Amino acid sequence: MSGSAGLVHVAPRVDRSVPICEVEGEIDASNVESVFEQLLRSAPSDGPGLVLDLTRTAYLDSAGVRILFELARRLRTHRQELRIAVPGDGIVRRVLVLTALADVVPLHEDAESAAAVLRARVAL
């Protein structure tokens, strides 16, 4: 596992040309820098953007929210998008809404629907 004390595992993959990063576990101050580096490595400098799959993320603290804002900002500088998959009824979605990240980054129920939106951008 990646991250501090095995709290988190970051698994990058590509689904029909769209990079998806699944984060399983907990993102907090102890592992946030490692997670951020892994997410940056997963986002190509070309292409439509990155899907961040938080459907298996159990916990996200303020340090984790900060890196998501920064990741979205960096992608925008390359004319790319960050899209986040997160269950509608979970604590992580509530954190994203309360911190206004949901106002900046589109949220989806699953990674497949988020990836479909990015694939459609390429087709335009």
C-alpha cells in the first residue's frame, strides 16, 4: 500500500484514453503529500483531464481537500478538467460540498460516468 501506515492506496488506470485514479482508504495530513504526488503523476499533460475515484475513500480531512483544490487548479492551467466520483450518501461527498469543492469540481456517482464526460470532450 501507498501512503502513511497503509492508510491509503492510490491505483491509477486508463479507461479508453481517460486516466482514472482510485483512492482507497483515508486521506489525511499524514499521507496527503504522497497522495498528491501520485495524483499528479497520473494526470497526463495532454488529454481531457483526470477522474478521481473516491468511491472507496473512507475519510478526507482538510489537508486532503486542499490538495484536491490544487489538483483542479493545476489541471485547469493545462485546459483539463478534474472530475470526482463519490457516492451521494457518503461522508466524503458531504465534506466536498461543505468545503465548496463541489462548486469547482463536478461530482459523479461513479468513475464510469465521469470518464464518459471526459471522453465526450475529446470527441468534440
